[in-house]
Amino acid sequence: MQGTLHCREAIEMAQSIIDTLKQEHRVVLSKLAELSSEGVSDRKQKYESLKDNLIPHLVGEEKALYPRLKEDSDMRSMVLESIEEHGAVKTLLSRLDDASISEEEIWVAKMKVIRENVEHHVNEEEEGEIFPAMQQKMSSDELSTLNARYMDAKKAVLPVASR
């Protein structure tokens, strides 16, 4: 039926972007913690799964959330810093893509640096400063609308099998 939302889509639209991002943060941080250890089995597949979660998340924030937040003079500097942190993580991921998984000690050291960067960004910047400011300044309707935009932006970069 045209015009009728599927149950999942209705839930995504009604949910606050803050709740969605926090849920995704937990998934990504868990994957990073596991990959930051030596002796992990199926490392390549787990790393690909991490990227399949992390890259769409970063792009979704950059396309759907950050443009709106940059409009607010109080949040602009935080958002500009967040954009730079995203760039740093993408650069570190590309360096890890070029590293040999067989050289586990070096690979894990690189992953630990990525984990530290992401943990700082999530805990200090987003969940510590940006989300509380968003909750103060935005209505629940706007937070839900941003969530729908975020999900659409993510879908554009999700692997085909996940769409």
C-alpha cells in the first residue's frame, strides 16, 4: 500500500535521533573493544562488520545531523570539531585497511588508536556535550525528524545486502 508506513519505518521516524545514535554507539564501541585485543578469531570479518556499522553512522551524522547543528551558534564549534574527528577516524581506518592482519601486534596497536579516538568522540563530544544541548534546544518532533533524515542518509551508504 502506498502512503502506509511499515512498522519499522514508523518506529524509526518516532524515535529520537539521540536514542538511535546512542544505540549505535554501544554496538560500535563493543566491536572496537573486541578488535582491540590480540587473539581474536575471524578478525577480518569482524573488522568488515565494524566498518559496515561505523561508516554509515559517520556519513549519516555528517549529512543529516551536523548541518542542522552548525546553524546553532552555541553548537557550531563542537560540530566543526566533530567533523574533524570523523575525518581522523576515516584516515585511521584507511591506514588499517592497508595494514596486514597477519601482523597482529601492529594491527591491534592501530585499532587501539581508532578505539581511543572513537571513545573520546562518543563519550566526551557527542554524548557529553552535543546530545544534552540538542535535548535542551530541540523539540521531540525535531529530534524524530532528524532521526528519519539520519536513517535515510545511512541507507545511501549501507552495503547493498543490508538495505
